Amino acid sequence: MQERPISRKGIMTRLSRSVKRPSMKADRYVRADYKLMAKAYGRIGSAYQKKGDAENALKYFNKSLTEHRTPDILNKLKETEKAKAEMERQAYIDPAKSATAREEGNTKFKGGDFAGAVKDYTESIKRDPSDARGYNNRAAAERDTKNEHTKEISQLEFKVQQALFTQRGSESQEETLARAMRDPEVASIMTDPVMQQILQQAQEDPSALQEHLKNPTVRGKIQTLINAGIIRTR
């Protein structure tokens, strides 16, 4: 015989009656009623799912899971969410609006607004995923955005270096060395026999330093000394 859903009012009636019974028995009634409500909501959600009404299906599947979680309803919820997302994606496709977004991206790209162009090209792709032009244009804009960021970082580093040199420009060589040697990294470099020889060569023949800078390790140490103000570029 098929079970009949029980209303909220029916649940409360059972609960009120169960107060007079032992607590363990009342607890069994509560669990049973939650399961019945969960099953009822699950059936309603399944009916909406079959009709293709994802909105209401999700509503009742969530209600069911709130009452009592079961693997079956949880799987149906995930399936419906996936189907709903796909329907929304398909409904968003519009080749005409894709072309408009792509043209707006082209305008921004030509004007040097690469970040804005990436945003428009992404919209173009969403509007028409089958058009390869959106992907190609976005890749170009992203590449130029990366180059622009690299340029900005380099400019910032240059400004920082200028500020450091200006700040320390009033120091004597002795004061600069004394301050810098308090940094363990700088002290280690300055007491390294190999680096001492390189610095000695650089003083005698500045062009020799260019050859040493081809070595990444030496270049890093030289940069540390520049940052510390020991080697001054002006």
C-alpha cells in the first residue's frame, strides 16, 4: 500500500500526542515524520524535474534535504543544478550580441585598454562559444595585458631605486658601508672572496662588470649591493 504524505499539521498533532509517551518513542515519531515529509517533497521535486521545471524542482529537492538527507535526492539536486546551468548557458547565446561585444573589445584593444578588451571578448565568447574569433582576440589581449603589467612593474622598481639613491645620496661611503654591513646578506656578500675580486675588477675596469653580470648568481648579489647603496649608479 502506497504511503500518504503527512501535513505539517499532522506532524504537530503527532508530536503533541507523543509528549505523553516515553521520550524514546516520541523521538522515533519525530524521525519518522521528518522522513515522510522529506519523501513527499522529493516526490514533488521529481515531478517538476520530469516537466523540465528546474526552478521548482530545486526548491523541493532542497526542502526534502532539509527534512532528511538521502543520496537519491542529493543526486537529483546535483543533476538538476547542472541541467539548469546548461539551459541558462544555451539561453544566453546570441551571435548578434557576441559580434557587438567583440567589436567593443576591438575598440578597447586599439585604444590600449587591454583589460577592458579581455572583459568584452569574454562576453563575446559567452554569447557565441562556437566563434573562434573571440578566443583568439582574448588571447592577444591577455598577452598584451601581461606585457603591460611587466612594464608597470619595471617602472615601479625604477622609481623605488631612484628614491633609495636620493635618500642615501647624502651619506658618505663609510656611512653607507657601515649601515649596509648591518644586513647579514650584505655582510656575507662583502666578505665573499669571489665577490671581493669581482668588485675590485669592476673598480679597475667597469666594462668587466658587464661580463660578470651574465652570471645570474653574481647579478643577484650585485643587485643586492645596489639596493643597499654600496654600489651607486650615479
